[in-house]
Amino acid sequence: MGTIRKDNWDDEYSVIGDKGEIGFIDFEDDKSVCNYDPAVEGPIVISVPFPFVQGKPQSILVGETSKCAITIANTTGDPMELWGVRIYCSNPADSFTLSLKEPPPANSNAETFYGFLEGYSLEDRVLQPHDTLTIWLSCKPKELGLHTSVVYFDAGDDRIERLVFLLAEDNVSCSLAPNRTYSRTPRRKQYAVDEYVVSSRPARATTREFKYKLPEFPIPWDLRELLQNKQVPDVIVEDLSMESYAAFFSTLLVMEELHLEKEMGRHNMECVNIRRKGSQFFALEVPGLAERRPSLVHGDHVFVKLENAPDSNVYRGYIYRVEADEVLLKFANDLHFRHQNGNLYNVRFTYNRVNKRRLYQAVQAAESLEPDLLFPSESTKRRLIKKSGFVPFTNTLNEEQIRSVEMILGCEGAPPYMIYGPPGTGKTMTLVEAMLQICVTRKNGSILVCAASNSAADHILEKLISNEVAKVKENEIFRLNATSRPYEDVHPDHIGFCYFDESIFKCPPLGALVRYRIIICTYMSSSLLYAEGVDSGHFSHIFLDESGQASEPESMVPIANFCSRKTVVVLAGDPQQLGPVVYSKDAEAFGLGKSYLERLFECESYRNEDEGFVMKLVRNYRCHAAILDLPSKFFYKGELLACKEDTSSSIISGVDFLPNKEFPVFFFGIQGIDEREGNNPSWFNRIEASKVVEIINKLRASADIDETDIGVITPYRQQVLKIKKVLENWEMSDVKVGSVEQFQGQEREVIIVSTVRSTIKHNDFDRTYCLGFLSNPKRFNVAITRARSLLVIVGNPHIVSKDPYWEKLLWFCADNDSYKGCPLPERQSSACEEPPIPERNSTSELEDSRHSKVREWVASL
């Protein structure tokens, strides 16, 4: 943008004094908006007001005045008419002013202010040959965010345009500014680790021998070479069957492992300090643990070697604990003895393969399962279940939940029975009721219940032991924890249901295990029971909660190892929420990203919601009806029923900043900037972070809301850390801040969502790497259904409106007088249309999709 010919003025503006409107200008997407070429513009040369610093707008504190001198130079030997200078438009309105004199400091006396005039335009004058006029552009922002203005200079026959950007900040956002300029981490040199000095492993669950030792499952060299050469193994192109089951999923797991090997190398470091921490450990800072990338976990291997010491030993240690961006390491005593402060090391990480080996074992064992467990569609018989009546231990069960429990109690073996329910419909409560009925009323009932996370498993334990009617004995329930779980992570009320020694969790011997009526654990931890020798068929019932979040091999860890012909398998989940975390895009596309629950929906009996196979829960007891409105339309065919008691009004009525006290969904539009720092590839938006903290403070001041009632969801890890940092400084660390994945299965009275993105050009990057909120309907669905009483979105409306789901939410708020902040984008005609409902595809459509992925992958080679 630069010069406009004078003969076009009247076509655009009928009255020269009219003010225009300025829409969203993405300076990061279109660099030309601030590039001016004096040779093109003509004889009048105008300086750039508030020039960028390192590619970013200058910052200014809210409430303070920032000023910039603009020079207007006549480069010719003739007088030139400067017809006028005016601010055509500003965003926010009237935030910039013009003056001929330099604005005096705010603490100046009245005499200094006398005669100082400022306004939105300057009168015409003549610029003498080679003369330069200096004028001043000022801004005193009243609110956070990007401030933009367009200034017109009418000189001779030309109109010259200057775009102005200023970033208004407060003390909070300033404290979160990048501490180092972002630079991509260079590729790390590798060093041989054929020989190394070993250290003792982290404490193990037991020193006794397991009945079943887990094989090594090395990656076959021919398969490794095939995949590294970007060739497609035949088995993952062919249809999945009982005969190809183990080979199909083993190949996908190898694809995932090869990706992990490559990604773990990104954590490698050179010439870094390792400091002592206590008498036994070293501490190493590891920057760049970004979203959707493999993180370092307890038990991973780490190799270190002294820098510039070719003959020094390579030492292999283990990660004992991960603390934010720091890991605690332990090596052989020799290294701890020789270490001196100031020593520089080269560091190389590898991951612990134990969990992958468990998955290989599970998919191999799955080939011995009943066909009806893996492929119910091949069964030609209609399933008839004799309902078993019962007296509920929970008096709040609804009609669908009662029928679900009756069907579970009437099941006898395969196929699996499924409880499919949107968020907040009581899936876990239904499972707990069924477990209590089996435990209390069936003498030989024995239950294994698995969840996708420790917190979810703990929640099931809490529900079981808190039921005052069933009164299951404490010695009948066991909570199995992995050795790697920190002892302090378990609630004191639950520790009595665990087995541990010296604060290290363990698995008790077989004789103790088989006496428990209910064993609760995560999917992966269930492999400890197999290692101890628990037989297939020992459990009469296996319950898999949150099964939509687990990959099929993960679901097979408990199913393949413990199912016999009569074992009843019950799945609970929602295929419209987030699925398994898979790092390899190729493995995800070929089927590893699809859960066992989702694959079962390809079968006609599940897809048609046959009551003998599946029960759909539609009564939501979590959210206000307005919060449920869009998710119900988008994902659940409008069938969700809001059954929550209306306690929201008492909460939101006291919240001062809400424009509509009757509507519990609020969108605050703000234009910040996307930033990164150091070698960390994760994004953050400090302007949004400050606004989030401001909203939390206002909630705490104006409403009867405790810190624990508030949750903050944001898609980037660095934004999580920035917000946490401020909340800790303000002594509000009980506010939970995390990603969508960390909030799945959880709820809060108030949820604040920070979308982070403020530039269009990063959208494609996010789509490619499954980051952020945009172009991921499942992440959108989970994010906006975590709030019970109030949902607040903080984001750039011009960016989120690029996604059909977020655009609908934006206008949902605007149409209900529940929007504040920067000007809204122009409403597109498509905004009136409903976004497509993500349908569960038929089997043929899914196969076509998978073959399409194959063709796309081959074409990209």
C-alpha cells in the first residue's frame, strides 16, 4: 500500500472529511503493508510512523502516550502543495491523533500544554523546495491488543498512505515477552553408543521373576528398510481380517516407532551444562518439549559424553523424573564422582520401548480371540440379550442408563457391548453402577476396569468407594499403578487401595491379585497383571472407559490377554471426541489413529444403534443448555437434552464484564501477536494470556467462584506455561491450565479458552501437524463442552472465523449480545449455514478413504 492517484479520490470517498472503517490487517501474512518504495511514491518522501522492531510492532503500555515524529520531505526544486494530512480510520476508533508540535509529557505543567493542539487532521500548506516538515502521530491506548491506523497524506496529485501498527500491553503481558529471539534447533551430531557405561535402572515394581516375560520384539530390518525407503507394505493396504490382524497392527506400530526414533533425536543437545541436584541426581534443562511431539518420560534412556574429549566414555543413564522443562537423571557412580561444575556434555536421548513391546504382544495375542470380539459384522445371528432386572444403587439413573445396566448384566460373552455417550451424559456413572451390581449380586463376578489416564482411573475408584448403598468392602478393590507414577500423585484417600514399597508402586503377587473383585488401572498397566500370571478368563467382565481415546492395540492389552469365550467386554466412549494420540501421520492415516470403539461403529449393528450392541446416552447433566446448543447440532444430530439444574444464572449474574447476563457463552475478541522464543517451537500470545488472567481476577472479584471452579484451555504448551507463570505469581495456582487433551473427561464451572493464533499464515502449519483448534472438529467439541455454567473464549475473531465451527460459535455469541472487543469480521453468507456434521462413515467409505491415503502417500514420494 502506498500511493493513490488524485483522480480516483472521488470514486472512493464523497466527502474528504468522512471517516472510514478498517478491517483486520494481517501484517505477518502480507509484509507489503509496511514496505514503501520512495521511488514509486513520487517526489514527496514520507517516513514510516512507528516502524517495526525485528519484524514486530512497537509496544506501548495501556494508559500511556506513545508518539512518533513523521517527516514529510519535498525532494524537488519546486514548491509542492500539501493539501492535508488526516487519519482516515483507526482501530480502535479515535485511538490515534495528529499534531504539529511534539506532545508534552503527561506530567507537564499547564503552561506547557497551553497552545498544544491535536486532532484527526492537519490543514494544507506549501512545502518549499527541498524542505522537510515534521508532524507528530500519537496514541494513548485504553485497552490491550493491536492498535491500527491508516493515515492519508494528500500531496500534489497523489494521495500517499501509511499504515500504522502499535501493540498495547500491560505489565502482565510485558513480563511474558520472549526472553530470547526464536531460532530453530539445529540438527544434532550423533556419536556412537555401541559401548557405554551403564547405570542402575529406576526402581522397579518387583525383583521377583514374572511368570510371563515380555519379549523384545525387535523391529525387523527388512520392514525398517522398506518403510525408511517410503515404500508401502502390502499388509496395511489390504483389508483387515483375523488372519492379517497381528501383521497389520504390528506394521503400524513399527511406523510409529520409526517416527519416534527420529523425533526423539530433536531433544539431543550439544555443549550443555549438567548440574548436580541433591546427592544422587543430575538436572538437565531440555527446551522445546512442544505439542504433539514425543515427550521425555520416566525410564527413558539418556546417553552423555564429555564435549571435546574424544577418548572419554559414553555413559548411559535414565530419566528419573520430568519437571516442566527439566529432567532429573542418574548415571553410573563413576560419572557422578568425576563430574565438575562447568563440564560441557553432548546429550542423546532414546525412548523406553517397554510400552511398545506390550502393544506388539497384545496384537499378536489378539489373533486367538473369538472372531465376534474383533469382527462382529461377520456374525450373521441377531443378538438377543435377556434383560436382567436390578435395584439401582444410584437413585439418579435415567431410563437409558438403567437399560444399559440391564443389558450389561444380561450379556454372556462377545460381541462387546457399547455405551456411546456425548460429554456429560453419565457414561462413567453407568459403568460404575454395572460394576457395583456385578460385585454385590454375583458371587463369582470378577472385574477389570481400564481407563485411558490415571486421573480417569482414580475417578472411577472414587465413584466406587463413595457409594454408600452398595458398600463394597475395601479389601475387594485394588488400584494398580505403574512403577513410574509419582507416589505424591495419588490422593491420600486412595493410597490405601494401592500396593507400594518405599513410595514406589508395585504389583502384588498372583495369589493376592486373584482375590480382588475389582481391579482398576490404565490400559497399559493392565499388562502387569499378565506378567504376574493372571489367566485368560479370570475376569468375568472387562470394562474399558474412555475407549475412544485409546488406539486399538492399546485396547487389546487388556482384551487379548484376559478375554475368554464367556468374558463380557463393555466399552464406553464417544467417537466424536478426541481419539488416540499418534505421532506418525502415516501410521495415523493407515489406521492407528482409529480407536477400537470407532472401528466397531463400522459394523452395521453398532452403526444402526441396535440395542443389543449399543446404547446411546443423550441426557447431559453437565452444561447449561446454551453451551450444549452448538455441539448438539454439529455432532449429535440435535439429540442432546440439557438436564442440568439451572445454577448458572446465580454464577453469571454477578460477573460484571458479561454484556448479556442471561447467556453463558461469551466471546472476547482481541488482536495480539503469535510469538516463540529461544529454541522452543511452541507458540504463545502474551496479549491473550494477560486478558485471560484479567478475566480470572474479575471472576474471583465479582462472582462466588473458587479457583478450583475455573479451568483454562489453550492448544499450545508454551501458552499453558505463560499463563501458569502469571497465576503462580498472583497466588492462583489452583486454576487448572492445560490442553484440550488434558481436559478431556473433566469439567469446571467456568472454562476460559485462549485460541492463541493471530495470523492467517500459520493455519496451514497447524492443520498439517494437528496443532491448535482450527480444522479439528473433535478438539472444538471437547473444548467447548468442559464448562458447566460459563464458557469464555478469548481470541482473534478474524482468525477463528476461518474455521466453520468456530465461526458459528463467534456469531452465536454476537447474535446473543455476548461479544466484546475488537471489531468483528465481515459476516460471510456461509456463516448462516450449518457446518457439516462429522459422520461415522460406512465400511466401504472408510476403505476408500484408506486407499486414498495410500495413493496420496505414494504420490508424494
